[in-house]
Amino acid sequence: MPSRSCANLLDMACGDILDIPTPRALPRVMTVPGIITDGHGSSDGDSDSMLSSCRERKIIVANMLPLHAQRDTMVKKWLFSLDEDSLLLQLKDGFSPETEVVYVGSLKVDIEPSEQEEVAQRLLDEFKCVPAFVPHDIQEKFYHNFCKQQLWPLFHYMLPMCPDHGDRFDRQMWQAYVSANKIFADKVMEVVNPEDDYIWIQDYHLMVLPTFLRKRYHRVKLGFFLHSPFPSSEIYRTLPVRDEILKGLLNCDLIGFHTFDYARHFLSCCSRMLGLDYESKRGHIGLDYFGRTVYIKILPVGIHMGRLESVMNFSSTFDKAKEVQEKFKGKKVILGVDDMDIFKGISLKLLAFEYLLQQDKNLQGKLVLVQIVNPARSSGKDVQEAKRETYSTAERINQIYGRSNYEPVILIDRPVPRHEKTAYYAVAECCLVNAVRDGMNLVPYKYIVCRQGSPGMDDAMGIKADSPRTSMLVVSEFIGCSPSLSGAIRVNPWDIEAVAEALNVAITMSDSEKQLRHEKHYRYVSSHDVAYWARSFIHDLERACKDHYSKRCWGIGLGLGFRVIALSPSFRKLSIDHMVSSYRKTQRRAIFLDYDGTVVPQSSLIKAPSAEVITLLNSLSNDPKNTVYIVSGRGRSSLSEWLAPCERLGIAAEHGYFIRGSKMSDWECLASDLEWKPIVEPVMKLYTEATDGSYIEPKESALVWHHHDADPDFGSCQAKELLDHLENVLANEPAVVKRGQHIVEVKPQGVTKGLVAQKVLSIMVDNGKPPDFVMCIGDDRSDEDMFESILSSVSSPSVTAAPDIFACTVGQKPSKAKYYLDDTADVLRLLRGLANASCPKPRHTAHFQVAFDSVL
């Protein structure tokens, strides 16, 4: 049986899928008359001028192209036309007229292999569309199984608790999903110019596509928008391939969501499953992911105003509006427009309507619910069950409350043309959207625009041009458009009585109140249309990508765990040979080493140093040319015990609060005022009692509140509150409050690891022996103070000759250090090289130590 590890995942899917060769290049879309570029650069002297004259280009990638396809059986050719109702086509309005838009996606029909090349060329030439031909068997498993039977239910909070309620995870379906995403990636690579083009990926069908593109082009400009809900971490974490999908999305530069709730759930998943924290940067939410900032965009999509307004002016719309108005004369119409699926809540809507008729007999014969049922987008037992329940409920209501000339519930279960829907929107006094979970749902927006009317519609319906416009919305609180409709009546769709009450309020509300709510909604909908949404997203994508070429990038990770590390151009791995060479040539060396994560692995349960570490530290500290310090956040008792064999080693404990030059020296304090501790301790105890899994670590000079074992979201929230609380109570005290990784620490003001390095270096200068070699190695935030300090200390006027400086962080991550080493094994390898180059002769004098002790 093949391994299911992340490293081998893609091998199972379709061979060595991430070893991406340069794909066969289709001709690029012509951007300059007479010139077709191939996107692979040129050795031509005029290549720069050619590129500069190319038009700005956006590549929109979606599961389906915005095309209608029909086979002409007479001439045996395919006929294609643009789908004017497609969001992909409408979003072009948000781009500048000079922008060239290329679409990549699959077709809704199967094209024979023998015709694919011809069709691809036609679509590229005529519609700027690049078709991804997904084999039929992969398409079935990818779309109809994994997307529709696994991802779609899960993202709508439905778990496959038993076979009758959704399909359980099937690795073959997942492999098909990966394979389909790889096919899409190949098509994008055929047309993309990675240095100039922006790629915008749409929806959950293509969530691992960013990994393939980032693998091929480290600096590709990638945006992604999720049009469905993103579930809470308790739901999402049940997905066996949860990490692969999260990492796929994090290979984008910008990720968009309709609502803050969806974004919050995504960020929570990143925190709980990948250990990533986010922060707000000047109003923009950003995740630091291996040196890259992945931004989060929250903006609901809008509708295309022009498209809807044009339909309102069709003569067929006028006629239909008259007909509907006449049909329901003397009655109030409540309208519902939904797809037939289990998440739209159609049966719950009918039950609420039934309850309303039951409770208020005066409404019987005067109130009609028109439910337009769009064709189901997927098939399965759940859809059939929802359909049966809908029909049986509607039939029961009509039997109980219907009359010869009155049918309370009218189900329109057929494809309804746009003009007919528009007519119903215009006539309905209230629109009810009762979905139990929905990504966005634009029905309320369309309803509002249609109720605003047009001169032609007003004339057809006998409405005076200056008459006030009204509309009423009852919307589920679980749909994406709900937060943006502040004038709507929000309901819990599961609460039948509350929905019925909301309907009653909506139809009995005064016209003046309806008018105010309508005007508020219309202002929002008309200004936040699809063009505004697209323009805003692309603007943020451009901002997110502006620093792409200011950092060095390289890729790490296997399979779908691939990611790109982005670091400063001057940041590079420390060469041990170069370091040893400099070490041999120098005479006055200062060496500062962190403890945890530097000389002892962070993950090690045994925190005492190994015998090899003791030997190396002794070799270095016994060299008369060296001044060596361990600078740690740990307490002095632990460090004294563990490092007892190193008699000439200097130790700075608790970030430098306690310091001694050797084993024979007394501990000295760099600060003395700890009167703030009785203030801090009861506050921390309060938060410890309220936060399960947290605890207080008392140190001689500091108090540390740990929340590593607490719930990630709650622990982080409590840490922020504790930080604010302590900063307020310590405002006039000589103490600082700092937040680290899963900790909040209070320590004396001015005590840092940087101060230790600064003091040691200044003593060496004062003794007339300024250092000519300074090395500092550490792995966490507190060590950044040391890196900064040694750079500033050696650049002071008192230092006549600049020493060789080696500030080095452990791990490839953004840092003030110029160098990095991969891990503690690398650190020990370096120390081994320095120890071999040392001269461990016994010291005959201790002039430096005496000087240091006298200063302290």
C-alpha cells in the first residue's frame, strides 16, 4: 500500500506531479499588433521594450469558463457564446479598459480529444478563453464527488456521520481533485507571464492550484476568492487533507472571503492546525508565512447593475410584470428564489409560512408565497429528499388553507427566464431568504434593484414616477449577504415561529419605514456592485504583491507541503569555513550564545546540555582570546547547575537580570526595583483561573503567564486582554509587559539580552581591548535585541576598527541577523569548528574578569 504522507501524496495522485516541467507553450494572446509573445523571455535586445508595451493582464481561473457551448449536428461543429450572466464575465467591469482579461477553466461539455486542439485555438482567438480539458473519469471524481459530495457539504457544516448523510472521505476522489488542479495549473502556465500578470483563482474547486503555481514561479502574483462559507475549525479539522488545503491557500498573496466570520474561521484553522498568528497591519489582516505576508480580504461580491437594469427594460418583462400583478391583485406576495438543495431551507420557509397562516386567520386568502425553485446543481439522495419534503409540505398547506380561487403556496419548479424572475421581484412586497447556510446569496440584492424599478416598469405596473419605493427583506443570519443588509429582518431559519413573526412584521410595517429601509439598501447595493468588488480585490492584490522583488525567495517542502521562504536579500546561510577563517585571524573575540533552541534543541525534553555541548563550551571559554557568554531567559539556578563544569564561562540569566563573568564570580543584578511584582501576581492569577490550561512561571526578576496548553483562540484572546490589563496597572512602574509566543511576560524596565551584549562589549573597549570578532547566535525574539545591540555597539566612535560581526539566527525566518543556521545541529557543527581552531591554554591572568567584576 502506498504511503499517505504529505511527501508522497502527489505521487499517488498522478505520478511525480510536482516535478513541473516547462509546459508546452500555446501562443500568447496578441498584445501588440503583429507581435505574439511566448512568455519565456528573449535574448533579443528589444525584449525590454516589447514587454513594456504589453497591456496589463489579469488571468481569471475558475472551474467553468463563462461560455455557453452547443453542438451543431448539421455541420458537426461546436458553437460557443459568452454567458452574460457569469460573474467571471461581469467582474471585467472593475478593471481598466486597457486591461486584457484571459480566462482559464473547463467547459460544461465533453470535447472529443481529436477536436480539443482546434477548439482551444478558437476559444483563445475569439473569447480569450483557455480551456482545461479534464478527462471524464477525473472530472466525475473531482467535481461530482470530491467537490460536491465532500467539500461542499463540509463547508456548509454537514458532516458524513453515516453513509445516508453525505459521502465519507475517499482518497481516490482526493487524488482526482489534485490531478484536476494540476491540469488547470498546466493551462495557466501556458499563457502566464509570471513577472507581469496577476492571477485570480475563484472558489473551492481549485484550492491546491496555488501550490502548483507557486512551485513553478516563486514570485507569481496570486489571489484567491472563496465564494462558499468557510466552516469553523471544529468542522474543518475533520477533513483528512486539511493541512494540504490550508497550505495551498497560503501559497496565495491575497485570500478573499465574503464575511468576517468566514475569514475568522480560516484564521482560526491556521492558528490551531499550523500554529500561525495573524495581525492587523494598517487596517489589513496579514498572516506571516515563512517571511511572506499573506493578506486577508473581506468583501462580499455584488451584482451587475447594468445587466439587471437592462432586463427590467425588456418588453417581455413589462408584459410579465403586468400579468403577475393582475394574477395576485388584492393579495400580498412573499417571494422566495432558491436552488433545490438541502441548505436553502425551502421546507423550513414553507413551515414558517404555514405557521403564519395558522396563527393569523385574517391573512388566509390574502397572502401568497411564490417559491421559484432553480434546478439543483448536484444530484443525490439529499436533493431528492429535499424535493419530496418541499412538495409534500406545499401540498399540505394548499389542501388546508387553499380555496377555489386561492392557492397559498405556488411552486415554480422549472427553469425560469430572467425576465420572469425580474417581474416577480418587482411585484413581491417581501423577499424571504431562509437558507440554513449559504456563501453569499445575491437574491436580496436583485430584489432591491427590481423594487427600485425603472420608467418602463413603472409605466407597465401603473406606478407613478415620483411615488416612494419600498421593499422588505427577511434574511437568514447564516448567509453571506446578511451583514451588509442592516435594514433587513434577520432570522434564525430553524426557529419556525420567529420566521413567521418576522414575515408578519415585514408585511404589516408602515410604508414610510419600508421606504427608509429600501433606500438604505439600494444605496449600498448600487455602490457595492460587482465592478466595485473586483476593483477593490485587484487593488489589494497589487498592494500585496508590491514587495515581491525586494526579497530573496526559495522553495522548501515536499508535495502539497511546498511553500516559499522570502527573506532579505542580504540574509544568507552562515559559512562555517568563512567563520573559522575569520576566527583564526582574530585576537579579541566576544561570543554570545542563546541556550534553548540554540545549543539545546527546543523540542528536547531533557533541557540539560549534552556532554558534547559542555566540552565545546569549555574549549571556547578556556581560550584566552575569547570572552564567551550564555545569554538565556532561564533562571540562574538551572543554568548554574547545568553549566557547572564550565568554570570560565560567563552566564546571563533571565534575559540579563542576573549576570556573572565566571563560575568563581558572584551574581550581579542589572536592576533592583521589583516592587511591581505584588501588583502583577494577583492579576495573572485571575487570568489563570479563568483560562484552562494556563499557568504562571515565577522567576526571580519576572513573572511569565503561559497559555501554550490553553485553547488557541481563547488563550490568544486572554493574552491580549492580560497585556492591556497589565499595561494599565503598571503605567507608572519600572516594568515592561511583553507578549511572546504563547506567553505574556512582565520584567524590569531596561533589562534585555541586548543590554548584556552592550555591557560586555563596552567593558572590552574600556579595557583597551576592543573586540575584533563578535559572534551572536540565538533563535527567538529576545535574541533580536542582541543582534541589534552588537551592530550598534561596534559602530560607536569608541571602536576604532570595525570587527568581524556574525549575527546569526537559528532557522530560516525574518530576522535582524545577517546570517542563519538551520538548527541546533548546525550550531554545534559550527562550535565544533571553532573549538578545533581554539588555543585552550590555561589562563595565567584574569585581568578581564577582574575588570568586569569591578565594573559590576
